[in-house]
Amino acid sequence: QVQLVESGGGLVQPGGSLRLSCVASGIAFSMYAMGWYRQAPGKQRELVASITRGRTTDYADSVKGRFTISRDNANNTVYLQMDSLKPEDTATYYCHANWGTLNRNYWGQGTQVTVSS
């Protein structure tokens, strides 16, 4: 059974930090590109950050310089370090695993991030 389990969300004040974690099981983790998406109420789901098998990273313009994605293949975990948080970052954040050449895609259940004073 494939599972992606996110954790680390919560309520934080503007300017604060959170570190999201996603632990994968049931897949050959090191073979997958990983990503973090987010979806705010009434908005489309958007890609926030991604990291390839070779650890190449990419970020949405709105989070560049504030968020950092990383992976620990030994522990089947991908992280999203979120600094200098803004109210606009409020959303449900989803972990995603992709092996594009084999059309394999998996999603986590999401974790809520709320940035508010």
C-alpha cells in the first residue's frame, strides 16, 4: 500500500516558520521526483516546490527565497522549510510523488498551514 503522510502544519504568525515533512512508504522513493503543492479555499491547486531524483530544485516565484525543499532518501522523506511566512501562504499543502516515464503519481492527504496574527 502506497502512502504519503504529511505533518508539520499548523497556525503561525506572519514572519514565522514551519517545516513540513512527508514520509513515503510502499514506493522506491529514490526513483521518484517529489513536490509540494498547495490549495487555498476557492483557488486552484498550485505547485510550490519540486525536487528531482538528482536533487535539482524548482520553486514558484511567490515562494523563492523563502521556502526550501529537500529530501532524505535514507528515510523516504521530503521536507518543505517555510520561512518568512505570509498570510497568502495559507493553504492546505500536499505532498506529491512522480515517476513520469512510468505514469506513476501519488498524493498525500494534505496538512493545513494557516498564517495569521
